[in-house]
Amino acid sequence: MPETLVPKISVIVRSMDRPMLREALHSISSQTYANIEVILVNALGGAHRPLDGECGRFPLRLIGSGGPLQRSAAANVGLENASGEWIAFLDDDDWLAPEHFATVLDALQHSAGSQAAYAGVAVCDANGQAIDVPPFNAGFSAERLHLENYIPIHAIVFARSLLGSTVRFDESFEVYEDWDFLLQLVQRTAFIHVNAVTAFYRAGGTSGVGINGETEKQKAARHRLFDKWKAQWSGAQLDHILQFARSQGTPEKKSLSDAQSALHQAHQALDEAHSALDEAHAAREQTQMLLKSRETSLNEIAAQIRELENQLADREEAVEIAKGQLYEVYQSTSWRLTSPMRFIVRAKQRVLRGAKTVLRRAIQHALGQTPWPKGPPVVTQGFAGEAIVQPGPNPETPLVSVVMPVYNACRANKQFLIKALDSIANQTYKNVELVIVDDGSTDETHSVCQEYLAAHPDLRVQYLSKTNGGQSSARNFGIKASHGEYVGFLDQDDEWYENKLEMVIPWLANKDIDVLYTDSDSIDGDDKVTFGCIHGKYHCGWPHPKSSLDDVLFKDIFVMPGLMTIKRGAFEAIGGFDEKLSGYEDDDLFLRLYERFKFFYLPKPTLRWRMYGDNYSFSHRMLTSRVYFWKKLIANYTDEGRDRYRVHMISLRFFWQFMGQAKMQYQVGNALCWESFKGAREIVPSLPWLQRMIFGLVFFFPDRRTLPLLARTRSALGQ
């Protein structure tokens, strides 16, 4: 959902400007929860080191009072400046797991009225290493909280509405001020316990929760706390507290309870062992049946091999007989006499083949067509084809925002949309945000997406809707709502390979890379790979990586948006997609990025590009975009037409695209063929003189006669 609809959490950090502060702030910046503000209270007083960017995409405010603050006073300063619906604390020497706030808020949103929840907290040493101490992860008990503070302050998230005008930290406490604050909260709401360890506590702090023996200072503080609260607790509350303390039992009762619990666990383990044994027996019987079946199959295969060996022996005998007959022919007088005739026939065949090749190349040159090069495609890797070494893991885990525009995505087959969503949900790299932009769909796209998202609550996603404006408009709209350091795209009927980002992210540790793009496979409507590695095996968009601007201008590049991972700053610097284009918008984006930023090519397929039916290539929007893009390239990249070489090469590219589309549309009875033919006619004046002269004559005749003739002429359209 949009960030504005996600309740805000205000995280208050009481800072003594210790070295561990950066680790604490980094744990906030890594949160999967979308709407967080950080209030850093300068409790040390005086100057505080700058912390620009330490919380990533989340805003950070540094607040102080001009002098040093006790922990309780610093906490109150934070509360006064919090604006979120929910509030949490984090000391500058503790830290959180990335899923902490998302996990706790999810429990609160599914609760029946509770306004505070806490998760488990693991105990670590001064270096952040786990120590052999059980985590703070006990279930909620108000009576136990009255007896002892067993909930670290940074484990809990509570509603700001609980504060009212009186709930504050007691600034007379130097120790146990957090415990006192929790006692105030528990008077107003029950706590929810989330049975998951998602926070970390560095042993040796001063928050009132510890693992070491109680000091005289702590004992005195505990006495002061009970003196404060005994007057506020009712007789019923005190009775509950005493009953709870009594229920903990004598050592003998506790030992008996522990023994009974251990016995129960032993019974459970025994039952599980019996179940596992039954499963093992069943598996053994299935294995024996399978072995018997395999033995029968092996006997059948052995019989087939013997039959094939007999057939091979018969054929070898026949080959030997044929060799003898052929030898007799070669030794015959007639064979020697006809040798000159055979030489003449072979020479004639070679001449004819060469002549056909020369003629074909001459025709292609005259028509201005550039054939695919022979031999393997020109595909290397890196920035410019250099030898590179596979990188190690990226020490950072940047957020990648994936924008998926959808428009009537169920009109052909809603499973295409579901598989596209699966390919994001199943990414092995998990720091991903999906932004779905519904571009004015009128079919069941909305309901299918909502049903899918409800079934995948762990998927970080926004679902946005807008009036129809085309893919370029939808992608730009989605990027504005996203939060990722890097952005990517996926069309509604394509699929990412599940390890796409896992392959890409290690390379992005190199900050010189502004845009990384990869190879692709193409698939049909039945999910079968029709062309594997379209760059590496089929010359599509050759060469890769691009070596010059002309490589991008003069031919289609076959780099769909789904193949690119782009720094957000680079995308925004060029203004995103040209919204006048709904076709060729990928070539246009690539071109404008290529002019200003550094590209890196990874020659591995990361996308399954679905090609089925005539899909989008026969639409009126595509035809209009083709005309617009041709004119845009001529206007912006030919020095106002003075660079005639570029004018000719760009125009030849689009002329043959119009001609090829006109032929295919005519053959399937699509009425757009006449518009495509008209587009080719419009480009003729910009062609080189030879092609201008040839096609000037061709277009002299009426379209209704010329197009059918050209559609039947294979060589004329290079098909």
C-alpha cells in the first residue's frame, strides 16, 4: 500500500554518540517496514557528529537541549517530538533485525484492542556476539511486570495515544526509569507478546534490564520504585501480585513441575520417534516396490539392447557389401572416363552458389539492408568487453524497487500475470519492493492482484491505480511512489528468473555502475523457451555491450526494461520514460541513459520475455510511437540534419521496420498494414540516394497494388 497509508513509527534513539550508534541506525535503515521517522536525542550535550544518510530512506532529526540529559529526560524530549501513530525506543548500543517493526506492527494490527506489543530480545556481548544466556522472550504477564522488568524497552512498540498528558518517564529515576514507564503503559493496555527474537541487547547497559548480579544502587532504585507504586496499586492488584509470586512455587514444587514438563516432552519425543519409524517402514516398502519395477525395466532395456546389437551387425554387414560395390565402381573404366564431366558439374555448382551470394548481397546493399554478421554474435561483458572476475557478496543489501505496470492483464491469460508476480515474490534476494501500477484496467486485473497479495502477506508491495496513460506513464508513476536505491521493471506477462537479483546485486558493490543490463530468454504462451540467450546466440541488438552511440541509434537494441537495473538518481536525472512513447520507450530510455551514465553488461539471461500472438507489435500505439521515435532521433542526433550519414542510417532502420510490419500485418489481414506502409512512404525522402530512387519508383504506384506484390516477394522485404 502507499507509504501515506502505512502508520508511521517514531523511533526515539537516546544517543551518547558512542561508536555503536552507527550500527543501531543502520539496523533502522534496513527495516522492511515502510514508514519510519528517527528522532535522535543528543543526551551527551554539546556537538554531535554528523549523521547524514545513516538512516537511508527514512528521515532523521537530531534534537538536543543544549546540555547533557539523563536517560529519562532524553526519553521525554523524544516523546515530545514524536509525530508517529506508534512509538518505539532504541538505545545507541542495541540494534534490531530488519523485520522487527513489520513483525510487531502486524501483530498489533491483528489484535483485538491491545495498543502495545513486544518481541523477543537476544543477549550479546560488547562485540555483538551471542552469549550463552536465554533471550528475553517470555509471554506477557502484568503481575510479573509488577515484580520484575523482563521486557527490554527496545522490544516494545506502543500507541502514541497512550501517552495522554501524564504518561512520561519519571526524571527522578536514574535506574529502572524504563521499567517505571512500562508500568505506566500496562495500566492502560495489555501487551501482546510476539514469539520471535527480532531485537538484540548488548549486555552491560543501564536501562534497568540486565543479566549481571544486582548492585546496591539497583536495589535502592528498586525500593524507590516500589515506594512510588505501592500507593497506586489497589488491594486487588497487590493480591494478584502476591498470588503470582506464590504460584512460582517452592523449589521442590518447581522441581516437580520441571520433571513433569520434561516427562511430557519425553513422551512427545517418543511419539515422534514412533511416527518417524512408521514412515521409515512405509518408505522401505515403497523402495522395495520401486526396485522391483526398476529390475523389470532393466530386463526390458537389456532385451532392447540385444535387438539393437543384432540390427547393428546386420547394417555393418550391409555397409561392407556397399563398400565393395562402390570400390568396383571406382575401379571401372566408365567411372574414369566420366571424371571430367563430374569436375565440370562441381565447378558449375560452386560458381552458381557464389553468384547467388554476390547477387543477394548486391540486392541487400541496393535496398539498404544490413544482414546479420556471420559467425558467433559479438557478445562480451563488463563495461567494454574486458575480462572480469565474479565478485564476492555485496556487503550492502540495497533496496530494489520493481515497478510492474498492469493494464487488462487478464485479457489473454491471467496465469501470465500470476507467474509474473510469483517471479518477484520468489526472488532469492529479499530486499525487494514491488510497485504495481494499474493503468486503468477494466477487466479482473484488480481482483486477481488483490487476491494474490492477500495470499502473500510477506511481500513488500504497493498497489496503485491511475487513469490509462500507457506503459511509460505508469512506470514513471510507480517510480515516484517507490523507495529503492535501485529501480527495475517487469511487464505483466514476463517473468524474472528467481535468482535475477542474486546475480545482479554483487556487481552493484562497484559504485561506478549506474546501469546494469543482462541477456534474456524468450518464451511462448506455454512457457516453453523459444530462443535462449537472444543476445549471445541470435545476434539480437548486437554488439553487447554497446561501444558507441551509433550502435544504439542505428538498430534495435533488444534491451527491454525488465533487463535493466538502474540507479534511482540516474533514472531521475534523465526524467524517466518519455510518456509520448508506448513502444520504443525502452530504446529511448537506454539511449538517454547511455549518453550520460556508465553501463555494465552481464551476459546471462535474467528475464523470460513472453512472445505470443501478435501481442503489442500490431497496435496503433506502437505504430504512432515508431513515427514519433524516428522523428525524435532525427531531430536530436543528426546536428539538425547536417549529419547526413546518421540521417540515412536512422531512416533505413525505421523504413525497414515499417516495411516488415506492413508485410506481416497484410499477411494476417490486419488493417494497420496500410498505415505501416504509409509510415515507410513518409521516410523515403530521408533515405540514401540509391534507396530513395528505388523506392520512389515503387511508391509511385497505388498502395493497394504495391503492398500485395511486395508481401509476396520474399527477397524484397528481407524475410
